[in-house]
Amino acid sequence: MNRNHWGFILLTAILVVAVTPAANAAVLGTLEVNAGYSKDANSGSYVSDGTLGGGVAFGAGYYRSLAPMLNWGIEVGMDNLGSSDFNDPLFGSGQVSAKAFRINPALRINLGAPVGPSIFMQVAGGLYNVKGEVKFDSGGSMNGSDTKFGANVGAGVGFPIAPKTRMSLLGQYHTVATDGTSTNYFAVKAGLGFSI
């Protein structure tokens, strides 16, 4: 082979080495799964003597970069607000429980560097389906559901645990304008985000 062939092979090898990291760095988005705890904050809207006991919250989301410090995406979640016993002189005694299923677009603002640990804030709004159930000790039950617009705000911290995996801790406050009184609750979740 002559010198031109060797030069062409060397130039091709350099371009392949240079372009490969850039191609690997191109991320389509982040798929996140999370789980945690949600707690009613209504101070008696479901029961006369307190709030619901709280329960497991879990969900998933997909986020894409809109700008270096800004991500947008969509979240789906099921938040169990728990149950509470009640004793009413007119209706008797029993147990009331509530759950919220939600799907909403979200906007995340990263307040730190894109690499390493970072603090972020999140705002979201969309559809919430709040389902309540009342079981009477004497037998029988009543239930109902209401699908309304709701919103949530939150803040959290994210940190890398592998080259394409981040862990996040997120706290959120949710409010849903259901019939009668609004449904308000807190959720605290840990999540794993996978760059795809």
C-alpha cells in the first residue's frame, strides 16, 4: 500500500474514534421509575377526626432535554392516600379510603451541573382520577370517582450511580379540584432514571 492509503486509513480511524463518543453521548431521553409514600393533607375532608393514614405511591415518567438545564416529559402515577376508621352517630362506623391515578405533563428545572449531583424543581399539571371508598362495619359499601384537572409542585435531588443511571429523591405537593372540597396530598418518592 502506498502512503495515501495509510493516510486515509489513519484519518478514518481518527474520525471513528472522535465520532463514537459523540454518538454515544446523544441521549434520546430518560425513562424514570419511582416508588414511595403519599399522605393525605386535607385535615378532615374525608373523615371528621383526621386525615387518611397514607400509603404506597408508584409511577413512571419519560423526560427529554429541552435545554441544558430544562427537561420536559410526561408522568403516570398511582398514589394511595390510605384509609382511616370513622365513627359517625348518624351513619355508623366503618372505614374510608382514597386513591389517585394521574397522568400529567411535567417540566423539570435543574439547578446544578448536568453531571454529578444536582438539585431540581418540578411543576406539572394534568388529569387526576380520585377514587374514594367507604366500607361500613354493618356491611355494604359506597364508592365514587372523580376525574378532574390537578397540579403538583416539587423539588428533589438527583445523583449518578452508573454511567447512564441516576437516582433521584423527590417530594411533591398535589392538589386536585374535586367536587365539594379539593383533594390535597404529599408524596415522597425515590426514583431510578435510565438514559435511553
